[in-house]
Amino acid sequence: MPFEITNTLRSSSIIRVEGTGTTTVALANLSVNANETVSAANIKRINWSTNGNIQIVRNSVPIASLHGTGELRCDDFGHSIANNNTQSIVITVNTGGTLVLEVSKETTYATPLTGF
């Protein structure tokens, strides 16, 4: 299944999946470079469209089961989905569809910021 990850240093990542199948996104895939180590990722926003269903699972725990078309903007409520946030994100699209996730990251850096 085609997927794309857009990472931003010291900011969120966007995960987009398209088609049918299963994609596993490891936390290491959310790093911009070797300087950034991601230790956890919380789901802030979900946009989806499917003619079947889309499932998001972390560490064998179902996080979301999505049908039809919709948008869930957790950050508007000052909230995020953090259940099993230290585990990979497994996305399964049945029958076909598109999913876009925005995740916030908990990170450490090999080279700290200086000069402030």
C-alpha cells in the first residue's frame, strides 16, 4: 500500500496512506535525521475517506475504526490519542481509501539547541 511520511524537525509529522492493505509506521520513521530520536508519537488529527473501513492499531490495541468520510481534530480539544504511544502505528485499509494522520512527537536530540 502506498504511503508517505512528511517529517518536520522539532514539530509534528504527517502520515498519508492510500489504497488497500496494511502499513506499519515505526517511531524511527518519524525522525527527520539521525540527530532526532523519537520516543513516542501522539495522534493529533485524523482525516479519512473509505468505501470500507480503516483501522488504526498500536501494540495489538485498537485505537480507531473509521468508516465513510470524516475528520477528528483532537488538538482543537487540547487532547491527543496517546494510547500505546511508544509503539508503532499499524494502519489497515480494507476495500480502499485514504488516511492522513498528524502526530506530535516526543523527541531527544543528539545536538541540543544553542545560542538562545
